[in-house]
Amino acid sequence: MRVLLAEDDHVLSGKLADVLRSEKFAVDLAVNGEDAAHLGDTESYDAAVLDLGLPGIDGLRVLEEWRAAGRGFPVLILTARDTWTDKVAGFKAGADDYLTKPFIAHEVVLRLRALIRRSAGHATTVVRCGPLTHDTQSGSFALDNEPLKLTAFEWRILSALILRKGVVVPRASLFEHVYEYHNDVESNSVEVIIGRLRRKIGASMIETVRGHGYRLVATTQ
């Protein structure tokens, strides 16, 4: 899962980015409204955390521009603006959630996981695909009720696949949702990670749809 964090407080954004990465999220940082608007409009994100008080372009305007351009990823506003009027303005601009400062970093993690789950169409916190389960609240995976140990890259790809279980996920989409903006990676890296996942959950659970991408299916036969 890949998240855009738009926050001009370098200390706060650094600490929150560290927490998100420790929970296996890929995180891109923007410190002003122009960068946030550009990244949100040109990159692929599962969600965004947006401060309203960004320098340059105000966060509210950034959000309005994203929505006007058809960018549908869920947005969590994270701001010191705590009046009812501010909250109404945020939701009218297209926010999906609103959290005021000060905050607990792991609450941001929980809210992001819930937003990403719901945006993928899942009402319950546990998503199942055959013997594989994903607890979207804790971020954990289990196979036949046994916990799975996954690297951050494996977790991001498997999360993307299970939230879209039964649907072909394009290779390019997996690539975009695994790596951060400035990562320098090999072109075959997604295939390498898919190979590792097949060894962990069963080769037949991840189907290759030639010319299109990969699909998670509920079988280990």
C-alpha cells in the first residue's frame, strides 16, 4: 500500500512516515501544496494524509483540485483546524476522514487501513480468500490460521491482491503501489516478489493472466 503524506512540519512528517513505514506502507512526502497537488495528480496512491495549512497552495484547494481531476483515492485530513466550519469545509471538498492535531500516530495507521479497506469495497475488517486471511485492522496475514511472515514489499503486493481478490490486478498497478517515488528498482522486481509469495501461500493461489497481470484466487490445488 502506498500513501502520500502532505505535511510541512518536517519533524512531524518524519515521525509519522517512520511509523507508517514500520507498518509496511510505502510513503511519499510532500512539504508544500504544489508538490502535493502534483504527486496526487500524477502518481498512484491507496490513500493520502493531507494537512490543510500547507505553504503555497492550501490543502483544501489541493483536495478540491484532486477531486475535480477525478482522483478518487481516500483522503484523511490531518490538521490543527478543529472548528466545525473547518470540518464541514474539508468534507465538502472531498475528504473521507478528518483528524485534528495533536494525534496518536497509530490512530492514523488504523484510520488509513479502514479507508483503504472500504475504498476497495470491503465492509468487514477481515478479508478472506480461501485459506488466506488478512486482518485489515492489524495488518496481519494468516494462512490456514498460521501467521505469515512477510517483507514490506510482499505485504504491499499481497494486500493489493487480496483487497481485489478474484480480479486481475495489472502488473503496472502493483509496481506503482509497492515502491516509493524515488525508489530505483529493477524492472522485474514485481515478478520476483510474486515468486516469493507463491512459495509462501501456494503457487496456484496467484494466477498469472498473461499480458494483463495477476489474480488472487481461493484455491491451493
